[in-house]
Amino acid sequence: MNCMYKEIHQLYLLYVQPRGRKNELGVKKNGWQIIVQQNRRETGWASKLDPDGLTIFKDYVNENNYKCLIFDSNGIKYGVTDSAGLLNLETPLLVNDNGTMTILTSDIYGYSDDGKTAFQFFSGKTVNSGSMIVNVKSDFYDSANFHKSVTMSGLPWNSSASAAVVFASDMKTLNAAAASSIRYKSIGNGKNIKEDELEDLYRIKVIWAKYKDGYLSEQDERYGKEMPMFIAEDIDRRFPLAVDHNEKGKAENWNYRIIIPCMFAMLKNDHEKILALQADNQELHSKLDALSTEVQELKELINNISRKE
């Protein structure tokens, strides 16, 4: 059943689909119909359904400026259209059908209360690829999961070194510190480090020095103070395996996971030498005691001979 009526200067068409038949609006043979719905205020359109998809008009400005959401085969767009639903301006954000977001036409900025840029999404990049800059302090009240290495720059330097996470040689990329369990190691023949393999380490200098101004965080308790230090370049000349190098191959830092085992081996070698010297010294003391006893016996013998004469 079809009918047409007029109400308050508006013309309406009522269409009732016969039961059991398929309604084929918007197919080529029917001329690609478009269905539009007016908003309740009767100031403009609320929605439009056409062969390309569904447009929801959010805010009516005038007949050529509707803020809208467009759902089509490319995803979800946010833009401004005319009364026919044709885009006049496409604002940057596109929600793709795979759940990612793409920034289309320009960068997206967020501003803090003082008017400074708080964050920025770069155009032409997907948000989940990491194309974002945050310029203000951000708080995470739940755990943040990173499934790849995190690259950081501009962090304050601190002289405290013990941590469960470490920076790679570029001093930006954060890595988990390697564990020490035998489960993760190939021992090989298990031979001990030889003393002659450590000889050059005895030549490493320990000096009093301080970091240059502006390098350490001013909140560091050792800021501006001299402290005992190694120099990475000095260790690099003596034992390069124990030095981490930057991307240009220059010595950056000494590796405590190598230096400390070497130092322990050096202490063990010296300890073994001390034990050997103590044993030799004990043997010498025993011999001296024996000689002292013999000398005393000779003295007594001589005195006895002298008294008889």
C-alpha cells in the first residue's frame, strides 16, 4: 500500500511492504534510491542511507554544513557534509574496519590548560603504530603492556646502576636485564678463567672524577661530587669485551656483568696466592723452630764441653 500526504508544508510518502516480498530499495534497477530521515527539531537531516553506506548527521549548522559520522566500506569517518551528504571537509580521523585508526588530512593536537601542546597524532599514520608525541606528564593507573622494545630519550641520568631493566647501547632502548641461571647458558667445557687472561685488567685505572655539569640530574645525591670511577675508554683498551659501545662503535659504558666476574676471579687468584704464601710461611716457621731447637742444643753442648775443660 502506498499513499502520499502533506503536513505542515512537508510532503510525506508512506510505503508498506507487501508481506512475503523482498524490499529491494537501493539496487541498480530501482535507480539507487536514497533514504533520509529528518531530525526531531525539523532543522535538518538526522541520517541518510545510500548505496555507499550510512551517514549520521550529528550537528546541524546550515543546509551545507552538517557535522556527521559516515559508515562505509572504508570504515568510520568524521567530517562535514552538505545537505546531500557530500563531504565538504573531511576531518582527520578514520576508524578502519580492522579496528585501527588512521589520521587522514592533518595532524591532531590536544592542548593542556595553559595552552601548550599536550599530545600530537601525525597525519598519514595509524595510532597503533606509535605515531604519537606526548608533551605533558602522563599518569597510568593500570598496567601498560609493551610487546616490543621501548625507545626513550631525554631521561635524566642517574649514578645508581642496579636495576631489573637496562638500556641498550644506544642508551634509549629499554631491555630486560639478562638472567644468570644456568638454564639460559651454554657452559661448554666449563674451564675457569686463567690468570694470564686477566693480566691486562690489573692495568685499569681507578680515578677520582665527577660528571660534567648538566649530565646528571640535579636531584642526584652525587651531583657535582667527585667519586671513584672507571673510564670506559681505558677498559676498552685493556679488555674490550667488558665495554658496551654505541652505534658509532665508541666506548659508552663498562659492563658490570663482565667486570664483576673478572674482579671476582682476580680476587680468587690473589686469595689462592695468599693461601700458598701462608702455607710457605708456616713451613718456614716450622723450619726456623727446628733450627732454633738445634741451635739451643748446640749451645748446651758447647757449654758442657767448656765446663769439663
